Amino acid sequence: MKHLVYIALLSFSTTFSQQLNLEQANRLSTLPLKCLQQEYPNKTGQMLADSTEIASPKTLHPAFYGCFDWHSSVHGHWSLVYLLKHFPKLENRNEIINKLKINLSQANIAQEIAYLNKPHEKSYERTYGWTWLLKLQLELETGTEPWAKDLATNLKPLTNLLIERYIEFLPKLNYALRVGTHANTAFGLSFAWDYALYSNNIALQNSIKTNALRLFKADRDCPFDWEPSGTDFLSPCMEEIGLMQRIMPENEFLTWLKSFAPRLFDKKYNWEPGKVSDRTDGYLVHLDGLNFSRAWNLYRLVKQFPRQLGHLKPLANKHLQYSLGAITDGDYMGEHWLASFALYAFDEASE
């Protein structure tokens, strides 16, 4: 295993490209495939009302029990759907589709809904797991193969429940969470916005836009030098930029960005990637995720504003390349989730 991992790392680092190829896709697919139905180790994040609620992860979450925790399982499913869509000749294709069908059955999704409908679990996975679930829904709905359409139908009731939760919750959030971990408000709204646009869900669009502007529009001079905190896996500054880029008209957004992040307009600006000291530590390895988070948001800026911000592309490449080999370093603390982050960074890098 370690020998294969080393080869993988060399392949990623010496042939770095912004375009994901089939060989890399095959490698990345093995990580979520390996853990999709791996029940342990597991971090449930469960609140127990009484002893009757004590159960195994697979009993509690028959769809999303693998890959260490619920949200990592969700974006592990997204990774595999994404790879199947973009690489029709992906190895283990039939095995992947079969596992997706087993996990995302109607019965399993009904059990997930029942869990989230417990009165004391209304905030379960809010909003990090929620936004990844909508990302998965979008990937399935935009698929063309019958299995993807079927699984999109199975998943949709859970998606609808989370949309209701977003619309109910956002007006109550008096203060944004500008952190680099799961609770980050901006990241928690970004994929939800993408799905709201695709599905023409005006109520969700209005809720996200109204509350994002309320929470973030007055922000100025994001403290880039405060990043990263020791266990960040999201960039607080860049995730806020990514959300506002989505919801604001171009000219308004550029005006806002010049006040929020003036240093990004400096053609000589340099930002060092977050350095990871121990990739067997489940928290310290988060910094690889931070680097991917910075990269995907930088790429998004470059694509939309090449004239004003095209000089940021090498900086995005630098962050992506720094952590790329780490997703196959052979330790489960990184393996169970980092492939999804790398794939999304590659997706934003693509022309």
C-alpha cells in the first residue's frame, strides 16, 4: 500500500496539471470507494435523548455511515458521482454504481429523514453537511444516466427537508460564523446557492441572497494574515469571497472585493500555503483542506475576472499542488475526505 501511495504522490507532484486525467481520477476514486461502506472508525455527532437512541452508525445513518462521519460520507458520494460523470471509463465503475444504489436507496434516505426529524436533531450537520448534500443532489440531477436520475429521485425528499431548514434557519442567524471549520457560514451557503439556481428555487435563492448580504456586505479588510488557524480546512476570507461572487452582480462584487480584499489586486501578492506538520493527526491534516479551499476560490475569481485577477492563477496552482500528494498519503485521517476537496479544486481550475 505504501509503495503504491508513493507512486501516486510522485505522479501527482511531477506531472501537475490543472486538468484531471483518467489515471488521477482512478486513484482518487479508490479513496471514497474504500470508505463508502466502512463503518468504523466513526464519529457520529449524535445527541442522545435517552438510551434507546444508542445504535451503530449504520443503523442510525444507513445511507451515510461510511467515511468516518456523515458529511464526509456525503461528499464521498458526490466525489464518485462526479468522477463517473466526467470519466465514463473509470475503473471499478460497476462496483461504484452498485454501492451508490445500495446506499442511496429510498428506504435508506427515509431513515436519514427520520433521524433529522427528531426534535433534538434539527441542527444536525448545519450547514456544512447540508450544503454538501445539495451538492450531491445537483450532481445526480445533472447526470444523464438512468441510475443517476433514479438516485436523484431517491435523495430529493432529504434535499427538500434541508431546503426547508435553510429557509427557516437563516433569518435567525444574527451573526455570521467566520471560522475555518464546519460551521463556516459562507461555505455553508455556497453549494446551496448553486443548487437553488439550477433548480430555480426562488424561495431558497431569496433566503440565501438576503441573508448573505445582511451578514457580509459591510465587511471590509479581511485579515488574511490571521489565516490559517491551527486546524482550519476552509479559508474564512476566500469562502466569503466565493459566496459574494455568486450572489452579487459583477460590478458590485468587484467594488466590494476591493474593500474586502485589496491585496488580491496586487500582481505581486504572495500567500504561503498552510503547512501540515503531521498528517496522521485528524485535526492538523485539516490544513490540506484549507489549501484546496483557497485554490478553488482563487480559480473561480480568475475565470470570471481574468483581466483584473488573472495574476492569481499561479497562486491557486501553488496551493493545489502543495496538498495534492497528501490525499493519497495512506492515512485514513486524510484519505476519508481530502479527495473531495481536491476534486472540487480541479473542477474550478478547469477551463
